[in-house]
Amino acid sequence: MPTLNDILGVILGGGRGTRLYPLTKMRSKPAVPIAGKYRLIDIPISNCINSGIHRIAILTQFNSVSLHRHITNTYHFDAFHTGWVQILAAEQTMESAGWYQGTADAVRKQLFEIQATDAEYVLILAGDHLYRMDYAALAEFHWEKNADITVAVQPVSKDDATRFGLLKREPDGLISSFAEKPKDPKVQQKFVSRDDPERPYLGSMGIYLFNTQVLIDLLKYHLRHDDFGGDIIPEAIRSHEVYGFDFDGYWEDIGTIRSFYETNLKLTTSSPPFNFYDPSAPIYTHARFLPGSVVEDSELEDVLLTDGCRIRKAEIEHSIIGVRSQIAAGACIKDSILMGADYFDAETSAHAIPLGIGPNCYVEGAILDKNVRLGEGVVIKPFPRDRDLDRETWFVRDGIVVIPKNTAIHAGTRISPE
């Protein structure tokens, strides 16, 4: 019988991440911080480790230095463990001098390294989704069905049908057809796979378990096909046994500034949709060994507060306060995400504006990337939904104000729609 040791986890490091810009101005999508102290890449790596899959390759290309640093500083197995987390960066070879052209092309260009592991199965994962899944259950389903490929699927409502690749699944679990984000209601009707009138469809989650030889054959035969969802899986359905594995837990694609913003702020509630507190399946990240946070004479309501912060006489509501955040007296923060800082300011800092949120600042409906400095009295307010703006030191995406990493905003600056 196969075992989990026969599976290689392959995590796709993402492309330019233009829909998450400017958070991806200096980093790749999987390196974007989430929940104050984690990064998106921590989710699939932790899911692999918790599922018993200990051989993990991460395919990287764009703005990858930050991601490489995080992975190498975080994921170490000891000398008595056979597992490893390896980076497979895009490279020029005798066979190819080009960059990755899509998800399938990225894997195609690393087939030599994948074959060198002797893994009998390859689990393809995205690096920018928030969810918790036991991949061991998916593997058991794959082996039980004697499948060539297994696709993780989740129920999809009628309103969300145009956002997903829809799969038609037969009663035995075999997938018989596929449509990429169909907009025609008549086409959608052909893909009803569930009796639930609210969620009648099944959508692909971008999680694929391949028999390794099947993966190799498909990628070498379909040389002009660059993506799994739009190209490889639809072709494979015609020639191979492709099954759909049910997943009905929490799953969120962190693909846009709006989804990033709303997903993070949901984590501040007393009953968040995603549980970072599960001791049986923890989410791992870089251990920073920071001191506990200090809160002086402040009011906090629905706040996710991380390590190494100092808050003085401030009001904070429905917000995330990232590691090493410094918030001065009189500041008011609402409905915002502060990613914190990579370091503490030295007493001899040459910056005229101290690191963090200055005195008497007002921040609402904003995302402040790492190492942001706000001078005294800065005001930031949200813009109307669907508004996009680009300025030298700040951006607006779907009404959300985003201050890029390492930006300093001078005292008295006002960023608002008025």
C-alpha cells in the first residue's frame, strides 16, 4: 500500500500578484503577512507537515528574496528526520532559458528535480490560500478510487459560479467535464452536481494530487498548455481517471486587496472563521523571540494583538496589530491592518519620524505595510468602494488605503476622500 512518504508536496510560489499590489511591490504573494505574525506560505507548508507530508518543494520566481529568507529561517527538520522543505527557484537550463509561464509550466520546468525525489505522487498546492486541510484524507480517497488525478472541490453558490472553475461530478466521484468560470447560466446549469439549491455546484480549489507518471506524461504531451486549472485538468478529464474530493471547510483565496483586508479583519472577532488556535494542527511560522506587548491606559475592542508591541493611551477597534507595532499616545485606529515592523528603532535613528504610529494619528479602513512611519496628526480615512488611486506614498484599492512598506508619511498629512 502507498504511504504519505510516497507524496511530494509542490507549492506554487505565485507570479507578480498584481491584484495584491502594492503589498507585492517588494515581495511575492506567498510572502505577504497575514494575521499579524504569519505569512501566506505558512498555511500550505503547515498543512503538509500536519498531514504527515514531510517532503515539500516550493517553486519561486517573482520578488522571491523575502520568501526565501522566511522559508530558510523557519523550516528546519533535525538530523534524525528525513523530511525537508526545499526551494526550487526559476532558472535557466540547457532545455529552457525562459521564466515560468504559468502554474503547469512552472512544474514542467522542474520535472527533473521532481523525478529525482522518486516520489510516486505529487500534491500541487497554491501558496496564497487560507484554509486547513488534512491531505492524508485526500490521499486515502485517491488510493481508494485508484485515481490518476484527484482534485479537491468545494460547494459553490450560484452567485459565486463565475469566480470558479466548475466541475461536473458523477455519483461515483468521477469528474466528467469542466468549465473555467462560466458566465452563461445555461452553461452553469450543466454543471449542477449537488442537491443543495443554495450551493448546487462544485468548484476546483486548485489542489491536485497526481500520480507522478501521469503528471509527467501530461506536461510533456501538452507542451503549449501553461496552467493546471485552465489547460491541464480539462485535457486530463478526457483521457484519465480524474476524481473530485469533497472539502466543505473554510477556504479563502487571498487574491485581491479587498479579500486580504476582509479576511484578516474577520480574524479579530470572538468566533473567527479560521482557527489559528487548533493545537492538533498548528500553523507554523518564524520564531522571533520577541517580548510581550505592553498596553498603557488604552481602549482595545476586537483587536488581534501580536508580540513586541507598545501601545500608549490609544483607542483601537476591529484591527490587527502586527509584530513590533509602536503606537503613540492619542492615536485612534479603526478597521485597519498594521503589519508592524521588521526591527525596533534604535535610539540614534536618523529618521525624523519614529517607527510606527505617531501621536494623535487617526487611521481608519487602511492597510499599513511593515516599517511604516506616520508623523504626528496624520489622518487616514477610507474611500468609497471601487475607488482606485495611485500616489507617491499611498495607494487606494477598492476604497482601502494602502501605505507601502518602508514609507514615511509627514506630520499633518491627510489622506481622505474629502
